[in-house]
Amino acid sequence: MRRILVGVKRVVDYNVRIRVKPDNTGVITEGVKMSINPFDEIALEEALRIKERGLADEVVALGIGPADAQQQLRTALAMGADRAVHVQTDASIGPLSVARVFKQVVDAEQPFLVLLGKQAIDEDNGQTAQMLAALWDRPQVISCSKLDVSDGRATATREVDTGLETLEIDLPAVISVDLRLNEPRYVKLPDIMKAKKKPLDTKSLADFGVAEAAAFATVKVDPPPSRQKGIMVKDVGELVTELKKKGLV
């Protein structure tokens, strides 16, 4: 079966204003709207479009996180994924552990393509796709903004410092996606109801031989410094003087 595996991570919705806990141990998530990581949602949309073009038979969503992460996996199913796998853990595991879980799922599912967001908006590591490709020993394209799949090969375009770079790689492969790739579809109520009947398998990190303990610990979280109030200047000469004081010119 021609299968695509897509990563789905639960994060604080990008429209929510982040607030740091009073004890500086992290950000407040209680009572805060959670959503699919925007980059992962774009990856899922691309997988669904590939399937709709008849180039894939099944789209599988894989998420790692607490029990509540099933909400985002159900959203992925409502968007059109055929089934989902939830690796349940309350631990904050690093990108390498995530990649190791994905590698074992890849071995079991044998997808011809793994689509991931280029980064998660909560930790901004942007490392899982590269690590998975290394563990799997398969080609990779990072931060893809255009993708074409046909005849066992993928042609992907990504933005680089000097412009656009187009790469052609053999499949199976790992591709991470950028915001410019597509616009995710709107989930309708009938699709939400249908998603409740789609299979969602729950597993643990122990099933994949990955330790619950995180590879790193957050020591302290501080909010960004408050923006200083601007000043009014009378003319260009005063503006230049103020800029010189700040070392900007």
C-alpha cells in the first residue's frame, strides 16, 4: 500500500498570547486553546492532496504527547487522514527521541513519504526531520515550499539565502514543509463526526524502547523585555543625534 506518514504535534494555538508562569518554570497552558502545530497542519494538507491526486492510498497521522493530544489527532482525522497513532507521554522528549519513535513507526508502516513541519512553534528546534532521515538513511528536503511527487521521485523547491533551490530525490524520503506550501482546508462538522469512527491506536514510549526521561531540562523561562516607549524628535538633526546616542549610526 502506498502510504504517507505525517507528524502531528499539539501546541498552544498561534493566535494565543503566550504568558509565562509566575515561577518562571514554563508558559501557562491551563485553559489555553491548543491546536495542531501550523507547519504540521500544512504537511497534513499536502499529504491529503497527494492522496486525492491518486498518488497515495493512505495517510497516517502520528502524534507524541499527553492524553489530550488525541484532540489534535482527531482533528487530523477530520481533515482526511485515514487513521492515527498516538504515542502517549507526559514527558517533554527531545527531537532525537521523537525521531527514534518515528523511525520505528516507519519500519512498521513502510511509508513512501514522511511529511513533517519544518519546526514546532513551541520549542522551535527544527531538528526531527533531519534526524529521522539520518536514522532511516533516506534522502531529505528541508523547509519545502513546493512539492511534486511522481514515478518514485519527488521534486521539491525550498527557499535559500540566494533565492530558490529545486531538488529531485528518490523515494522513500523525509520532507519538512514551510508555510508557503499550501493553505490547509477548513474542517466541517460532518467530517468531525466521521472522524470519531476512524481508528486511533494508543501506544507508549516503552513500546518503542524510548525512555520517558527528557534529555534536557528547562531551567528558567523569562518573558521578553518590555518594549521601550518611543520619543518624538523635532527634525532630522535631532533624529540623527538620538540614533548616535544609541549606537545605531
